[in-house]
Amino acid sequence: MYNRKFSGIKRNNNNPHRSFGNFQKQGQRRFSGKSRFFAGSKINTSLYIKKAQEFETIEDTLTVNSFADFNFDAKLLSNLIAKGYTKPTLIQDQVIPNIINKKDVLGIANTGTGKTAAFALPLIDRIVNNPSTRVIILAPTRELAQQIKQEIRSFTFGLRVYEALAIGGAYLREQIADIRRGPNFIIGTPGRIKDLGNRRVIDFRSMDVLVLDEVDRMLDMGFIDDIKFIVDQIPKERQTLFFSATVDKKIEVLINSFMNNPVKISVKSQDASTHVEQNIVRVPRSSKEQKLGELVSLPDFKKVLVFGSTRQIVEKLSISLADKGIRVGGLHGGKQQFQRQRIVKSFKENQINVLVATDVAARGLDIADITHVINYDQPNNYDDYIHRIGRTGRGNSKGYALTFVE
């Protein structure tokens, strides 16, 4: 429960996360037409206030197949059961049969819908039956590449399936050694993958399957030339799998040039943010740090991701919260890769319950049980806001997002 002394938040009966109607009405009155969404370069604060919608749980969704229907290897099925997988998600239900039939696939879905398993499971099964199969997976961020590798590994216990990581900021010599052992999966970011190709460490000619995950984000981050370079090196007789939350003209160009008569599968029925109760906290700039400490100390705030605008702010808040006895870590692009991995691992395993981060954590950080996202600093644009709050309310969980507003 919020305490009355938190003047930035108005209590609302027994639900501390309910929208604050007076702020919402003020925001709606203040803006009209196009200016309803933006005032100059700032986002209209009324867009930070939204109730979570009712949503179907994975168990309640109607699917055609069970995992047994895919005729996966018995050990792979056993690993799925051990991980608690009861039935396919919508995208898994529709994508897996097409991947098994070696079709090119364009999958349109949000993060948190089970995309990684959708492409990983049928490819793992193919490798079990044909160990010479080689797959290259491109991801926009180091964190996402690392998570894809970890998820694949979690499915392959007891199977002769091997993975290697190729990301910047990590020890190049170790990555080269891993890749020269001939792994079935090479997972990485476009820049490092291209570099290792130029060094003749990766033999693109041996690749049977190309997977591009979160294509829209890779293009947003300026990887299009690296992607084109990599794809040009891979044999045209391959299977290509694209996954993206959106499809615009840039992606359509890639689809037409990279893919062969792809099957298009869209399960983007709701934005991830619809699972998130969104609200604002009015607080003067001079009191923001104190307010943050008060909020993350509340018992309801079990696992909190806090977004700051700069590395300096992230470091300052991390030190301040630690001084208050809060288990906290800081994540930003200035840290070395091993430090970033250690901090994310600590957050996942609940060794820390507050993670303060720049927008490096807004894309690709997939941690299922984040209860709250706090925008200590407002994002640069509304797309960034949606990516930030999409870190909570994942799977079958409801999440909460609070944005500090002066």
C-alpha cells in the first residue's frame, strides 16, 4: 500500500495502482487534436495513464496443436515438461509446423509471446535428427542474444546440440574458440557476426537456416547494412525466419530480397502494454530521488525496473538506493559486458530486486516477473515508452508502470 505521506500519489480506495482520474482529466483538457499527443517535444502526460485490459492467459487461448503433435524428440519433449510448458502459445502453434516443413516464415508478434521457443524448438529437433544442421540467429542487442542462447540451452539438456555466442563487449578469443568447435547455433549481434565473418571465423556458406529476431529493432538501431552483408554471404538455398513486432517499408524490402514465398503469421492482437496498469507520479525534480527510494521500499514493489536517461543518473541512483539498504544494480552501456551479464543474472535470480538502467534495458530484457517499471526520467518518445513498460506485464502477469512527472 502507498502511504499518505507520498504526496505525489493520490490513494484510490484499496487499489494503489488505479489511474488517478484528476490527472487524466487535466491532461485531456490541456491538449486537443494532434497536440493531444505531444506538447512541443514532450509526450502528453495523459498518455502515461491507462488501465490494464483484461487478457487471455496462455492456458485459455485456443490452439490447434499440443507439443506432442509436433513429433519432437522424446528427450526434447521431456525437457519442455520439466520447464513447465503445458501447451503452445498462439505463435508457437502456428509457426512451428511451418518451420518443420522448412517454409520461410514472417512472424509478427510482440516480445513476451513465446517467439524464441517458436523458432528454437523445431530447429533443435531438426538438429537432433541431423547434427550437421547449422543455424545463425541475429538479434539487436547483446542482452537479447544472450537470452536466446540461454533459452536454447535450457531446452537441450541431455541432447547433443551446441551453441556459441557472438556479441560485442565480450572476450573475442573465447568466442572464436567456441565457434571453431562447430556449434549448431551461432547467436549474436550483426556487428560482431559480420566481424567474425570477415576474420573467416564464421563460414556463412555452411549455414542452413537464418533467423532474424526483432527485425524492426535492428533496423531502428542502424544494422541494415550489416544484415545485408551477412545475408549476401549465406547460400540462397536456406530457410529464412523473420520475427518483428511491426512491418514497414524497410522490412518489406528485406522480406522481398531475403525470403522465398514466406508464410506470414501474425498474432499481434494486443500490445504488451495492455497488460500494464499505467499511471503518473507528480513530484518536484528536487524530490524525485527521495520519492524513488520510498516507492521501491514498499512491499508491493517486489521486482522493479527503473529507467534513467543517462549513465550518470543510473550510477547516482544505484549508489543512493544502495545506501538506503536496497538490493540494487545499475545497467548501462558504459559497463563491460561481463558486468552487464552479472547484473542481469542477479536481477533474474532475485539477488537484487531493483535494477536501475538506461534504455539499454528497454529492448531485449526478458524477465518474466518484473512487477513494476518506474520511469524516473521520461522517455524521448512514445515508442521508447512502450518498449520500457513492455518489460512488465509479460506472459500471464499483470504489470504496473509509473512515470515521474513534475
